[in-house]
Amino acid sequence: MQILISFFQQNINMIYIIVLSIFLGIEVISRVPSVLHTPLMSGANAIHGVVVIGAIIIMGTVEPGNVPAIILGFIAVIVGTLNVIGGYVVTDRMLEMFSKKKRKE
Amino acid sequence: MSNSLLLLSYLIGSIGFIIGLKMLSHPATARRGNLVAAGGFLIALIGTLVLYHDSNGKHLHNYGWIFAGLVIGGIIGVVSARKVKMTAMPEMVSMFNGMGGLCAALIGIIEFDHKVHLPVREYLLLNGQTISILSDATIQTGLILILLIEVVIGTVSFTGSMVAWGKLAGSIKDRVFKGQRIINFAMLAGIVVLVIYLLSICPRHFQIINGELAGLNATLQISNTAVIIFCIIILLAILYGIFFVMPIGGADMPVVISLLNACTGVAAGCGGLLYNNAVMITGGILVGAAGGILTILMCKAMNRSLKNVLLGAFGSAAKKVEGGATHGSVKEISVSDAAVVLAYAHKVLIVPGYGLAVAQAQHACHELEKLLESKGVEVEYAIHPVAGRMPGHMNVLLAEADVSYDKLLEMENANAEFPATDAVLILGANDVVNPAAKNDPSSPIYGMPVLEVDKARMVIVNKRSMKPGYAGIDNALFFEPKTSMLFGDAKQVLQALTAEIKQM
């Protein structure tokens, strides 16, 4: 219990961000046409690729001698970048086809 | 100064994500929305690379490794995303999602190693003189909980996405065995119990590995027991991810991918909490919430509950029904007869399904559509929201083939048009046109909204064989008197039809 309280006090700002983000995420998505479900899922997939920033921070703060951590961190940076770059490019390709239609009309 | 600039870059990044997601949910702004989100990410990335320093004011090092990782990941990402065929898009999204999950899990694993070595000196200086070893470890407990959540969710998302990827690509088959549900539940319970146990022993299991505590120059390390439990938790999470997705049928894969997508978001958000990193929290939790809602919306489009999808009730219910459902014989139609029917109709509705996607027949389909239009036939497409492998899959495919946007009818409009339609051409769709969903309460898909193609005057069904669709059930539509079957690969059949109609 004491753990929870001290944790809560220390991270209250972050908890605010989390709660507001949850409501925002729900609010933003609630009325979306089914046509856009696939691109939206793909776009959201790219956004959570922001986790790569955590991989960069850990990679940049690990002691040079800690070889296992460097290897794991290196893989984390690679796969995180793959997620973020691949995600945005794939989403753009999907949406490109929709916008092509729009211009011709 | 540099710190406030870093925070500013994170703020801009977060705003980019929010506005990007908002724009992504409207057809007209979707593409720009994606770019806005990408721009937000880029600013946060550059901010981190240039401005980040830890609590001691030290900048990042190991830049060589970081840039090498960014370049390698970037190249693989761009090349695979550019090369992938539009039909393989769902697999691709699943694969990328798995990579994000793996990234989150790896961060948690490295950070665990970091967190369990406590340099007492540093903590005493940071937190003032009064702090005791025990409360020191207590502060860590909250962080270790978040870290464990991140590792577990990230790992489940990784292995689950990989299985979903394999299933969509056809290299992994559905596997259901007796008691699977119980084993899955046991694994999940095991993970929860071990996490709680690990948290409870953490404060007590620190031991001094070097130095004197009184001299404040000691390092604390967690005991081996705790490390072993951590490894078991990871192992269970790996297995749970695999077993969780394994029994779920291919038709439900989009829902699963969307759910795993939300999971990776939560894992990324947990990573943000570990580092007090606002942009990771907003990005991650935003996707977690949005992905969760999207998952529920997808379930609604199929008129199923999420619980129903996840427990794989579909597969097991389908087996019971299979036996008694076959009735009558099917009527085949030749390509030339079908061509005549289509060419002399006033109004034709095309119902595309997964068969069209597999055969890459969207261009051939558009050819046929143009030819029929030139002969004065009114041609439109009836799009079921979950036709294909993902919601919106058909829209993406037909858009690629330059089919005009206003020729695509959504389900309600299409159902209103069927009674006035002379011929319906079904291209590799099955469950989404199954009348059992309307009139057979014992059918596992009963209640799912379907395209009411049987209201049209004639139905031509193109399929490769009589094999049932992903729901694994027979389709009474194929046995109706007004239905004719046109077997073959969708692309070849469409090309043959086009050639035939041209000669008329």
C-alpha cells in the first residue's frame, strides 16, 4: 500500500498524461468509417513505433563494457526503427491510392 | 536550456501524434494525417538524439551503434514496405507490430538488468540523507512493476503478431487441441502470480555485492532467484503469445492484429513511464486506447463480441454444424454463358472477396467493369465491411486498380440495390454473402450482417473450389436455383469473361 501511494505521488504528472491520452484516443477514433479501418490500424501501428526512442535512450546510456546490453539494445533500435519507418511508409502507400481517386473526381 | 528544448520537442511530437491520428480518421485528410504523425515522430527523434542527457547531465554515447541500428532498420523498413503487394498488407502490418512489441520487450529486459543493480551512493545523494536501503528498493518496486508489464505485453505482442503473420501468409495452420483454453488461462494466471511474487520479494532480495554500506560506496544486486523468476515470466509470455493466437481463425485475424497493436501501444507507454518520457507515453497510450476502440468497432462490423473472437468459439462451433448442412447439387455455368448474362444485363453488382485479393485480380476486374459500362451495363461494387482479410481491404485493393470511389457501395446501400439487380458477380467471397447469417439461428455466423445477394435475379459465384470460407461452414447460397457456379482463379476467369464479351 505504501508502495502504491509513494508511486502515485511521484508519478502524478505522468498519470494525468495517461488518463487524458486514453480519453483522447477513444474520442478521436470513435466515429471512423469502416473504409479507413485498415489504414488507421496501420497508422496507429506506426505511431507506437515511438518506442524506438526508449531503445535509443537505453542504447546511449548503457556502459560501453556491457556487451549483452549493447547487443540487445542494438536489436531493439533496429526492430523499433523497422516498426516506425515501415509503418509510416505502408500507411502512406495505402492512403496514396485513396487520394489518387479524390483528385480525379 | 537544452533540457527545455528536449521537452518542447516531445510536446510537439505528442501534438503531432494527436492531430495525425485525428486526421487519419477522416478520408479526406488521412494521408496528410499520416505525414503529420511521422513529422511529430521525427522531431521527437532528433530531439532525443541531440539533446538527451541523463540525470547526471551526461549526454548519450554509443552513437555509432545507434545510427547503425537506425540505418539498418530504416532500410529494411522502407524496402519491405515499398515492395509488399497490396494483398499482403495485413501480414505486413502484423509483422511491423510484432517488431514494435519486441523493441518494447528488449528495452524492459535491459532496464531490468539496470534496475537490479542499485548503486547506493547515487540514490542517497539523489534522494537526500534520510533514505534507507529498504525504501530505496521500495521506490524501485513501482518501476519494476511497470517494467514487468512492459516486458510481458511486449513479448506477447511480439510472438502473437509473428503467429498472426504466419497465419495470414499461410505458413502456419490453425491448431486447436483439447484443453487449450485451460492451458492459456493457466499460463496467464502463472504470469500474474509470478509477477506479484517477484514484486514482493524484490525489496528483500537485494544483497551487497561489493563495497561497504556504511561508506556509501556499495552496489546492491538482486538475488539469482529473482532473475530466474524474471526469465520464467518471459518464457511464459512467449508461449502465451503463441498459444493465444494459434486457435483463432484467419477471418478473425484483423481483430487480433488490432488488439495486439493496442497491446504494443500500452507496452510503449509503459516504456515511457520508465523513462519519464512524455512523447512515448502519449504515443503509446493514445494507440493503446485508439487500438482498443478500433478492435471493438471491427468486432461490431462482424456482429461478434470480442470475447467470442478471442476464445475461438468460432472454430469449435463450426465443426458441430458442418455435418448436416449439405443439400442438393450445385449448377455450373460456362464462361461464355456467364459473359452473355453479364453483357445483356441492365445492372450488375460485383461482390469482391478474399479470392479477388489472392488472385491479384483487381485490375482484371476493373477491365471487365469498363467493358461492361461501354456496353451500357450499369456496374457497381457491393463492399462488405469485413470482406477480404481486413476491414477496408477491398476498398484499398480496388482503389489501387483505379476503380472510381463512388462505384463502391457500402453494405446498407448495396442491400437496397440487390432487388433491382439483374446479375450479381461474386468474386471469391463466401461468408459475407451466406444467407445462413439471416435465417439459420444454429449457424455460428447467425446475426452477422451480410450482403443479401439472393434478392437479385441471378447470382454468378466465382470460386476456386467448393471449399468453405474462413468460418468453415457451408453456404446454402451455392445450392439455390438462381445461383450458378463459375469455378476457377478469379483473375483467369475475369480475363476470359472480358475476352468473351469483347467478341460479342
